[in-house]
Amino acid sequence: MLVPRPRRLCCNHPETPPIPSATQTDRRRDRTTPPAAKDRCITTAIQTQTQPPPPASPAYYGDLKRILTAAGLRDAQPRFYITKAIVNAVALAGVVALSLWSPNLPTLIASAALWGFMLTQNGLLAHDVAHRQVFRKGRGVIIAGWILGNLLMGVSYSWWTNKHNVHHANPNHITDDPDANYPMLAMFPEQVAQRSKWARPVIAIQPYIYPLLGMFLFVTFRAPAIAMIIRGNLPARIPQAIGFVLHFALFGLLLTQLGGWPQALTYFVVSQVIFSLYMVSVFAPNHKGMKMMTDDEPLDFFHTQVLTARNIRGSRFVDFWYGGLNYQIEHHLFPTLPRNRLSEAQPIVERFCAERGIDYHETSLAGSYIEIFRHLKRSSAGVPASA
């Protein structure tokens, strides 16, 4: 059985300041960091100590970075993000107006679904903010993250940034990636032995119930941070708590204006389920079924990020739906690369990998879900259906 070890807490791209976290004390070698890489993960307002420099790795990353920089793809895109913020604000206001006007049940359900859709759209924008694609300075990142995350989504920006830092530092790691470790699921066959015997019946049927479990993401995205606020160990605890209170107060006020408790309950359930399923549809294809990482892997940063990620072939709809995260390989290599330039970077990165014999995986939207289903089925093969 593999023994879990302390997690790396940031991809630690040297281009940017260290990733703040209240628990960053890990000083082990970071296999994911290239010596010349300068793209950052994400930041919060808490200061911390830095990790020592990683060992040398191939020059692939630096070479590719110079190519993208020369092409102007890493430049800030203020016009795009100002437009995106305005569109989101107008759309959210329209959803609220439609919700309050709803003359019948179908319209109410449609408006609730749109509310859930906008929760995820704001989450995608918050993701870009966190990676400093929108603002390069910390204060703008923190304020915008609080507005988009805590206030508009009811999701702790501080909690999520710390979680996402760990993911970027440890993509698809069998014990260290929080996005590949769930107590009731096995993302890899090797994880089955690490799970409780009471989880085995769920793991046995996980390919078939994964979407059902995904419906409860609205709980799992909020409960940990609320628990940390109560315990007093969440970074920036007071502003995070204020954001939570304001979000649920405003959302509760909206629910009270819908005509009665049946309408309010319907609106709540539909909006939160749509938010959960949309969010799962965005992040599930990114890594599941790709290369598993362990402590013994000798891979450098470049190979780690490319081999553990899956791209989904882009189109206007796909790029919009995924907020650019369908270009997962490019995003993991260059987290500060603005969303609207990822499609231009994709063929450059793919060609760069092909010329060096590095596997680069891209598939269709439908193909990605087929691959996930097959992978979950392989991971649960042979697991008994009873505890």
C-alpha cells in the first residue's frame, strides 16, 4: 500500500511570488517546477515561506515559453476580461429579473437552471482571476476573487485557491492531488486498497453513478470551508465569512420573492444541481484517465504537466462552455496565459511536443466522457459490490 506523504502546496512557478497558504511548510523537492518557469499558480492574501529551488530539468519549458512570448500570446488581455465581466454582470442581472418575473413553473425552472449556469460561469472567471490572467497585482486578484467566489458563488476563494494550488503542483498524483482523491471513489486501481471497506460498494459501480455523485458538488464545494471558518483555521477567515453570509442572505432574499416555499425549494434544488453538473462537466475531462503520478516518477515539470492532462478539441461552443479549460495542457504549462489566447497556443504546443516525441492527448467532447467512463470502469474492476 502506498503511504500518503505531505502535499506540495503550489506549482511554484518562479515568474511570480510564492503562493501564500496558512499551511505551507513543505520543503521537499518539487518535481513539477521547471528551473526557468515563471508562470504562477494562484494567490491569496496570506504570506508564507518559499521552497528551495528544484533540480535541473530539460530546457523544453524555457524554449516553448520563448516561442509563446515572441508570438505575443502571454500578454495581458484587459479588453477581453472587461467585456467578459460586463457580459457576466448583465447576464446575472437578467437571470434575477427573469426569476422574479416567472409567471409559471417552466419559467421558474428555466431561470433556476440559468442561475446555476451563471454560478459556474462566474467560477470560470474567478479561476482566471486566481491565475493572474486578469490582474497581475495581488490586491486586484484578492478583491475580484472575493466578489466572484464568496459573494456571487458562495464558495470560499481562500479555501479554493489553496486546494487548486495543491492540484497544480501534484496533477493526478495518487495521494497528493485533491482532484484525484475522493473518499468514496477510486480514480486509479491502486487507490482501491486505500479506501474504506464501506466505500467498496460505491467504487464497484462508480462509472455508472459518477454523474449522480457530481450532483452534490454544491455541498462539497462549500462544506469544507464553512467547517474551517468554524474551527478558525481558514486563511482570511473574517472576509471569507462575511462573503458567505452576504451570498446566502442575498440568495435567501431572492428565494423569498418567488411565491412560496414550493417555488423556493424548486429553485434552490434546480439551481444547485445545474451548478454542480456544469462544474463537473468542466473539470472531469481534464485529467481523469490520464497518466497517474507517484513519488517514484522521475518526470520533470514539462512532462508531468503534458502527460497528466487531456485536451478537448476546441470550437466556439466548447471554448465558451469550458472557459478555455478544454486546453488543459496549455493551461497547466502556462497558468497565466489569458483564456482567449489558449486556442492560439494549442497548435504551437502540440507541434512542439510532436517534434520532441512527447505524447500530447487531444480528443473530442464526447470522446473525453467515453474515456472517463472506461477509465472509471477499469479502476473499479474486480471490486466487490458488497462491503
